[in-house]
Amino acid sequence: MTTEFSNKKLARIAGLIYLGVVLTGIFSLIYIPSKIIVSDNASLTYQNIASSEPLFRLWIVIGLLCYTFFLFLPLVLYKLLKPVNENYAKLMVLLAIMSVPIFFLNVQSQFNVLSLVSNTNNHLGFATEQLQSQVMLYLNQYDNGMRIVHIFSGLWLFPFGYLVFKSGFLPKILGVLLMFGCFGYLINFVGHTLMPNYSKIGISSYISLPASLGEIGTCLWLLIMGAKDKKTT
């Protein structure tokens, strides 16, 4: 009885942290960049950042918050899934946490953009075209850094998915989606690296769909399972 209550409590905590990762991830990886960045127009991108500087600053903060949540998520999942297979649980934690310091270092590119756009740095003497080019350079560096981060965002999903599949208290289909999601991240990384126009093909979002469904589904299931009362004998 005590063990079951402990598992339900851990599931609820993991679900809440996962929800934090999902929500902040949607804002920092999808919503805010779509409002600011125009990949093929340096001038418009610069104007968007200059006119929406608070939104750009919010992008930085939400991104840091997302990966702070993500730092604690695998630690809670480890306690929950350790009885399934301790070795896979340790591998899951290792691969997940490795992405956190890489992301924090990558945020430096965003701060560099902020320094260039801020009015307090006009004394640097750059021409407008130079500033725009520098801003796009740092944004591209940030984007390249995120591709490295996403290697580990994918790798940790395989041991995680295996543990979910074998757990007995989470749907096996979620485990399958998570394991497929691992390969989706890696395929997108290879595609972006080897093919300059990969993003224009339009298949990356479909390839990443299993990971999105698996992670959101697992998040919601953990919340429901953690809050659901079960009778014990």
C-alpha cells in the first residue's frame, strides 16, 4: 500500500514537471521564434527583435525555465521507473541531463543578439546592415546549438520509451512512440546536417510527430495516474 501511494505521488510530480517542460517548450521552441525570426530576411528579423525586445527577453527566460524543469524531470522519472530496469533508468538520466549544460551554453548566442539590438550598444559604431548580419549569425549559431541539444533530446527517449513499454502501469503504445521518437530526432539531425534545404522539404515535422505524441501522452497519463485513487487490498 505504501509503495503504491509512493508511485502515485511520484507519477503526479513527474507529470507536473513534464507539463512544465511541454508548455515552456512550446513557447520557447515554436511560438516565440515564429513571431520574431524570419529565416530568409535579416532586416525584418532585426526589426522584429528591436520592436519586440521584451518578447525576445521572455524567450530567453522561458527557454532557461524549460531546461531547468528538464533537469529535474529524469531524476523523478528515475525513482518511478528504477524498479523496471535500473540500468536503463540510469542511461535515461545520463542522456537527458547531458542536454542541459549544452543548452545553457547555447543561450549565450541569444544574449549576444540582445547586446547588438539593445539601444545601449549604439556606440559600437556598426552600420545597420552589419548589425543585421551579426544578429542573423548569432541566431544561426543558436539554431545550430539546438540541433546538438536535440541529439540528446532524442537519445534519452529510447531508454525512457523502453521503461514505459515494460513498466506495466503506462500504456505500451506510449513506449513505442517514445522509442520511435528517438530515431525521429536523430533522422532530423542528420537531415539538417547533410541537406542544406532539408527544412524546406517539409517532412521534419512529420518525422518528429511520434516524439511529440509520446511525450505529451506520457505527460498527461502521469498526471491522470498520479491523481487517480485506486483501491488496495
